[in-house]
Amino acid sequence: MKIWVPSRAAADVLCDLPEVECVVYDGTGPHPAGAEEVEVWIPPLLPVPDVGGLLGRMSGLRLLQTVTAGVEGYRPHLPEGVVLCNARGVHDAGTAEWAVGAMIAVLRDFPEFAAAQRRGEWAYRHTGVLADSTVLIVGYGSIGEALERRLDGFEVDVVRVARTARDGVHGQDELPELLPRADVVVLLVPSTPETAGLVDAAFLAAMKDGAVLVNAARGGVVDTGALVAELRRGRIRAALDVTDPEPLPPGHPLWTAPGAFVTPHVAGSTPASGRRTLRLLRSQLLRYLAGEPLKNVITGSY
């Protein structure tokens, strides 16, 4: 059975499995020969060029296992009969940790103090604080749960929102009533047609003065033009690990928008995520070879 894997590390944890041939394809340069013979494809973290064309040539593909939680780059091109699984859970710790760090950085003015340090300026002033805040988590899945665990002890009130309401979790339709109460709004929703542009001018206008928007989801969830306009008014601030467009090009207004703190999509890029990804890949391949049910199968809405 031929498997395309994204790295030598992935090959090392799978190459001892019976009758498995691992071919490393990290997404750069031409893809290896024999695409039609690949039964399992584990794409790399970064997007692969011409995914649709490549999948169209993979006539023997039976399982596509991503190393990301998001699958929006593959789902529209998936051939019939191919099982799609994501890496739900492996990036929870890194992404939740980034979200806590980002909200504290913005509330406590760390970017401004770092700039003052480079100028050699002792810029004393009072700052905001996370304590006594209301944190609204929009997209309460496994990462949202991990974030709430990390917020325990920070003396905040956590309000949970998911696509549909369930016990202890508000439905997305309740956002207009919830947004004005939130000091921090964290975006963790998947990228779907329903979430594209979710954070539009009306969403941002409903946020309270001085609130912080934290985007650890996907850049397309936010209307960039509307966000830049709101930031320039100085009414809210934002911590963004993802942007639209991405990568954010030189000269883009988000780079210099007042109150914007931007990191280059690094929330899940941690050693912990790497270790957990390798464990998931081995577990999934063992299940696949044994004919057992797979984890994280994507069906319907996710």
C-alpha cells in the first residue's frame, strides 16, 4: 500500500507497518510519480498547489488524512468514495495557548511596550487586564474546550457559542445579544460557506467599546475591510493569527492598523502539535489497516 506522507518524521512512525510504502511529499516542487497508486494521502500543513488537479489523478485514493483541523482546501475536490479525516485535537493545546497569550498581550499592551523597549523609552501607564472580563468563545469545539480549561484561574466569565445550541452552549443565532456583553471575542469556527464573512460590519458594530477580537480560526471568517475600518476608529482592538488575504502582503493596511496584533498563522505550529500529529497518524493507519472505524471522519457539516 502506497502512502504519501508530509515529512520524514511521519514516514519514520509509519514505515514499520506491514506492507506500507511511504513516499515523502512536502507539497513543494513537482509531486512524486505514481499518484494513481496512492491509497492514503497525508498532505502537509501548508496548502498544496493544484489540489483539485492532483486529487483528480489519484484514482486509487481511499483515505485523505489531514494534519490540520481545517479541511476546506480538500473537501470541495474530494473524489467520490474517499474518506476524509481531519486532525481534530492535535492543535488544541497550541491554539488555545496562543489565544490566551494573544488576549493578554493586547489587553496588557505588550506590543506597545515592546516597541517602547526598542526605542529605549520607559513608557509607564496603566493597562487593561483579563481579570473580571467576559470571554465569548465563538465556535465551541475541542479547541474551545481547551481554551476554557486554560482560562480557568484567570477570573473570567466564559460564554460558549456553537453553530447550534446545546446544554451550556448558546447557538450562533444568539450572537447579536451576546456580543455587547463580551470584553474578548475569540473566533474558533471552521471555515465553511456558513462562516465566511461571519464577522462583518454588523458583527463588529455589536461589540462593546474597548473589546478585543481574537481570530484563531481562518482569515475568511472576518471581513477584513470592515475590521480595518473599525480598528481605525479606535473602538476595538484585534489579535489575529490568520488573515484574509494570507499571507498578509507588504503594505496591507492591517499591518499598521491601530490596535492590531498580527502573528503569521503560528498558533498550532508547536512541538506539542508535532508530537500529537505523529501519534494520530500512527493510530489512524493502524485502524485503517485493521479495518476499524477511523477517528475524525468528516461528514456533513463540521
